[in-house]
Amino acid sequence: MAMHFMDNNRTAFTGVIICVVLVALISVWSLNVMLTDNIKVIVLNLGLCFVIIMAIFFILLKILDKYRANEMKSRNLNERMAAAAQIYYEFKEVDIINNTIRSVIDREDDEGELKDADGTEAQQHFYDYVNNEVEEHFKLQMKEFVDFSILGVLLEYRVAATTTFLTKEGKWLRARVVRCQQTQAGKVATFLWILEDISEERQQRDALIDVSNRVVAASKAKTAFLSTISNELRAPIDAVLGINDMILSETSEPQIVRYSESIRDASVDLLGMINDILDFSIIEAGKMEIVSKKYNLLELINDLVQTIKPQAEDKGLSFILDIDANTPKDLYGDGLRVKQIILNLLTNAVKYTIKGRIILTVASEKLDERHVGLHVSVKDTGQGIKDEDKSRLFVEFERIEEGRSSTVGGTGLGVTITQRLLELMGSNLEVESVYKLGSNFYFVLEQMVVHWEPIGDTVMPSIPVPENDSVLPHFISELPEVNMENGIKNNGDEESYLEALKVYASSVGKYIEEITEFLKADDLENATIKIHALKSTSRIIGAESIGELALALENAGKAGDKEKVENEVGGLLERCKALGQQLRPLLEPTASKEDAGDTGKPAISDEKLTEAYAKLRECAAACDSFGIEEVLAELGNYQLTEPQQGKMTDLSQAIDNFDFEKVSEILKEEK
């Protein structure tokens, strides 16, 4: 501000001098005119005087303009400095060499700021400020920070330095020193001393820290509670199981055996849920450890078979092993956790599959002389997962499609625990699923090889070879887009494969329509999701070439390459449409072409049909789609009339859309 004032004075003084000189010149010329009688000289002098007067006028205008410009700059500077004064509690310039201090911005309304030292003893004034204004616990810190001998060295290597402290009045201030000038020898000559009031900022930060600490404490309390309650519950359940085993071993009365088996099954389920909660709490607490040691993969698979096969058979499911005979038998890793991971996937597959097959595939890929990549996948022919539900799959305590899951037990932690365990072992759980066709959960886990002796063919038979009396129409094997052998392998058997082909034929048109509409609406994200569904559906039925093209377009969509998707999606959709039309004969009803005696199915009695409708109404009231599908599957074993078969088809379609109101309307027609 003072600098600009001096500039304005200098400009005014220069203007006055110029005016005085010009007036003197005019006076001399005027005197010269008065002393001569020559008309030409007089006219010349008068013209010269006029020019000089005009020059004086323009010079004065320029001086005035410059003065106004300087005034404007000064006003703008004052406004900026006033704005800075609202931010900074104090702004000083300190001369270390001369030990002086002067204000750059003063705030007269604030108390406790560092006052000007009147050009002397700046260092002492800093010490006095620390002694008089700074809270006791921060005095030593601040005395070191304002020590010129320390600051001079510090600012030689840094442009600025900062610290925070508390005043006796309870204000939090941030002190910042900024290097301004240095001597030719590189020593610091002057620096800026800036104080900023950060009390409000500090309060907000402390509030956030408090909230964060509360959240952490609540999470720890939750984890501790889950761990404690799980351990406390295991003991009485183990006791119940032990006593129940004694009852089963000592009694032969059918009713007591039936009750005891129910107690055993319920206790085992409850113990499994408790174990899941306990494992989850251990993982959440970061205490889960991977313990690697030698384990026998053959024994591990046999244990899985002994556990899962009875559960699958109880539901009428086939459990099939597809084991690569060249997989090494003796591996080094955490076999217990590997077994837990696979068991979780198999258990879920059995839970959510009503009919069809569960396929466990194990293979290996040699990585180097000591390691293999263990490829494990669990496929099922269950209901599958909708695309919009896949993001919720790995959320703890989350169970997708609650209406479908109401009759299925569990905590919703199985997949989450599986994913966390795989992450601890450097792997990741992947999933491919097509709604109404099934799911495939798979992962690749690096394991060390102890011995390269292969596992061999001693586990179980591979996927069964189709018998001569195939249920598949002959034309399927002649379709150029379809690899029937791989399709059967993907689905487990011919019957399941036939159902997959029917689903493809009935749904491919909808996928094509949705992809086309999304691209017209410039919605690449949703178009990519539907292309992914088309890819998975095509792969399952063995349309591998279509699946590869869909995969390429899916990757292009994820990368945002809209041009590639739009240019190539037409070919994909044309091929899918053509394949759907070729499979269309599978959807044509065949019951009308067969005599009742040729179906091989018994006629359903009125009593059985009435009982089935009562069960359907009960399941519809409870929004239990699994229960409805079980009843429909049971009715499929009987010979139905054409109207009854049509009603079953309508019910199946309503369940596919989770339209329980439609289900209730259909069932109201039956008394």
C-alpha cells in the first residue's frame, strides 16, 4: 500500500515539474514576441505557444489517466488484502538480518496477535508472544519453531514450514513461515510469518475422528460378540448331537428314530451356520491364518463326495465328478481351507438346485517345476442368478431372491467366506450364471506340488456317456453352431441339455430385442450386460463360436468401445436369431401326438390333483417360488390333460417373472 502511495506522489511531482518548465518556455516566447515587430516571428511564436499549450494539456491528461489507473490498482490490492485478512489471523514480514518485523496485514479487532516491533528486536517479540499467548503444552514446540537460528537454516532448504498450536484462549492456530528473500551467499534475509485460525477446521476433524473411532469400536464389538456367541452356542449343540447319537444307536422304534434324525439334521444345519458366523468374525478381525502343509487331493475329493453325494441323492440330484486324471495327487497348501471352499460351493449348489445335476470339475495347469494352477469349478442346473443380482452375491448376510430362498436355510455368508478365503490365498471366485439354466462357480488356485504322481482314474466315473436311446432329437447333432458333446458335458446329461436348448430357443429373441433397444437408446452399459447373458447362454448349450464372439463384444463394451459393438453386434444377433429358429421345433408340444398309453406316465387322481393345488396356494401365499416349482416338478411325473398342462405352463411362466399375483389368479380358477 505504501509503495503504491509513493508511486502516485512521484507521478504527480513529475507532472508539476513538466508544467513549470512548459510555462517558463511560454513566458520566454511571449516576452520575445513583445520585443519584436516582425509579423512572421510573432505568428510563428504564437503557433509555437499553441502547440506547447496543447502538449501541456495532453500531458496532463496522461498524468491523470495514470493516476486513476494507480488508484484502481491500489483499490484492488486493498480489496484482495481485505479478503486475505478474513482468512489469515496475522500476516507479518520479518527481516532476520536486521531483526525487524512489520505488518503486511493488520487486524485491529483481534486480540493476542503479534504486534509490530517498531523495527527492533523481532526475535524477542516472538518469544514474548509465545510466553504470553501460547498454551503451556505447546510453548517448547513454538519456541523452537520461532528461533531465528533454526528457521534460517530450515528455510535455506525449504520454501515453507508449518506447525499448529493452541492459544491460552482456546484457539487453534496454524503458523506458517515462507521464505521471501535470500542474500547472495544463500542465507535467508526475510520471511513471511502467517497465522491462520483453524479452530473450526479442528473441531470438524475431531468430530470426524470421533465418528470414525465409534464405527471402528462398533465393528470390533460386533466381531467380538459374534465370536463369543458362536463359541458359546457350539458346546450345547455338540452335546445335543452327542446325546441324539446315543438315542439313535440304542433305539429301533421307527417313530423315535424319525424324530432323532430330524433333531440331528436340524442340529447339523444350526452348527454349520454357527461355524460360518465364527469363521466370518475371525476373518473380519483379521485373525484368519492360512496354514500350509502337505495334503492328499484324492482324499480331499473323496471326503467331499462322502459329504455331498447323500445330500444330492436325497433331493433326487445327480452328483458327477469330472476329474483330470493328470492332476498331481500330493500338494502343499492349506488343504483344510481348500476343502471348506469347495464344500461351501457344493452345498450351495445342492441347496438351490431342484432337479438335474451337480458337477464338480478339478483340473490342473503346470506353472513351473514346483507349482500348478488348480482349476476347480462347481456347476449346477439350478435356477441361476439374474444379472442385476450378481453384484449382491458377495455381500455378507445378503441372500438374493428372498422369495426363492425362504425354504432354504443358511446365513448368507457361504459365498462371502469363500471369496475372503480365496483372497487370503491369492485367488478370486468367479461366477457365470444364466437365469433358469444354472450357475458355474470357479477359481484357480496356485499350489505347490510335493509329488508329481497323478491322481488317476480311481476317484469316480467321469460324466456318463449318453445311451443309445437318446432323448435328444437327431437334428441337434447336425446344427453347425452347436457342439452337442460339449453341451451335454456342460449340463451333465441329455435331459438337462434338452431343457437348456429349450430355454435358449424361448429366450434368445428377448435378448436380441433388449440389446437392440439399449443400443438405440445409447445405453452401452446395459447392452453389454445383455451381451454377457447371451454369451453365457450360448456357451452352456455348446454354441462356442457364438460365445467367443459375444465375449469379444462384451469386452469391447466394458472398455467403452461403442463403435466396435455397433459394427459387429449385427452379425452376433443374426447368428443367435438363426440358431433360435433352428431350435424352435423343441418348443412345439408333443403330448398331443402321443396316445395316453404311450407317455409312460400314470394318470393323476383327483385327490392328488386337489392336494397339489392346495400346496400351490399355500406356497403362493408365502411367496415361496421354490415350493411351487417343486410341486410343478412333481406334477410333471403324471399324465395331465391339455388344459391342466396349459395351466401348469402358465404357473411356470408366472414364477419365472416372480408374479405371485398372477399365480394366485390362476389358482383361484381351481376349487
